[in-house]
Amino acid sequence: MKYIYTILAVVFALLFIACSDKQEENTNKNTQSILKVGMELAYPPFEMSDKNGKPTGVSVDLAYALGQYLNRKVIIENIAWDDLIPSLKTKKIDIIISSMTITHERKKTIAFSDGYAKTSLAILANKNSSVSGIEDLNQKSKIVAVKESSTGHIYTKEYLKNAHTMVFDKESDCVLAVVQGKADGFIYDQLSIYNNWSKHINTTKPLLQSFQDDSEQWGIALRKDEPELQKSLNTFIKQAKKDGTFDAISYKYLRKVRETFDILNIPFFF
């Protein structure tokens, strides 16, 4: 009888181990099926929150479309801009979709998909300022507002060395500096400049024509050691451009902007 009890104990132990392994396997599968997408929800209409605090915007819709394509459940992680790349490197998130420009500097430490959007830098100037183009800002008497670590910040450090630069953490602070006349111009992407001008028509003017030799491209950021994911992202982007996904998203959030850009003969970014 004691021998039988021993056998039963061994059997139960093996069953317990098998169940534990199966549970762990299922847990791993569930973890793998989640796609954590990092973005800073402070950049309407691309990355923002609705009145209930729910993520919404161009990048959010794009992330969900990508999740559907990859058959993975998307979780949006709202992360401060300067923490996005560190969060990607430490695997707190899987990818970044946050209107992030592909740059040589960033490509030293992370990888990008093919570009899914093209845009250029533009200027939001104070309405009473004499600034009419980028050359007017490169003077010792001029003050330029930039958002820290943005491509506008990078451009200013390289090409506007004569100007005084005010660096802010938030886009809204840059705009406020221009509105209040504390800065002559704010350098940021064309669409943001347009949107901010539309909110401050009486105090600002938009200088939307590109002053860069090459347009900037936004890409989906990922870790360097994931070539298969990168391949899937590129395939998704190519398909989304062909099947109308990008057009549908842009008309949902950016119809007026598209119409204005057409009138000004400025290429739209999708």
C-alpha cells in the first residue's frame, strides 16, 4: 500500500509540473501577443487623449491598424518624449509610433521602419515680427523657441548659431513664447505650425514653405535586433498606403489641413 501511495504521489507531482509548464507557456503566448506601442500623447492631432482620457489621433489609429495586421493586441503607453527611446531600449515598449523623425543620430542606437510620412520644418512667427523666412532668424537679435530634442532643436543648433535659443520641454510653451512676443519664431513640423497658428490667428503667422534641402521622414522605431519585425512593419506600411488606410486616417483628422496644403501647393505628408 505504501508503494501505491508513493506512485500516486509521483504521478500527481508530474501532473502538477506539467500543468505549471502549460500555464507558463500560455502566459508567454499571451505576453507575446501584446504589442506595446509608446507615444507621447501631447501632440494633437497625431498623439492625444480625448475628453475621457482615452488615446486617440493619427498615430493611435495607425497603431491599432498595425496591431490588426500583426494579429497582436495593442496597448498604448503614454510616455514623455525624452523617455521614449530609453523605454524602447529597456524593453518597456515594443515600438514607438510618435511622429518620430528618422535621423542618423537616432539610427546609431535604434532601428526604424521605412518612412510612412514626409514633412518639413516650418516657422510659427509672432505676427508683429519682421521674420519672413529662416534667414531672418539667424541673427543675434532674434530669439528662437524649440522643443527639447526635436528636429527643430537639432536644426537650430546646426544652422541658426547666431540666434538665441529658448529650449522648452513642451510644444505649448514654445507656442506661448511666440504668442507673448518673447520669441520671434518657433521651429517645428509644418502640420503642427499650421495647427498652432489656427488657434492663435491674431497673434501669430505661419511660414509653412519648407526651408530644408530634404524633407524629414517619420518612421516606426524598434530595437536593432528585430529584423523580422522591421520587415513586417515595412510590409504593413506599403500595404496601408495602397489600400487607403493612410488616406482614411488623414481625412478623419486632417481634412482642413490637406485642403490648405493643396491650395498652397505644399505636398501633404502621407
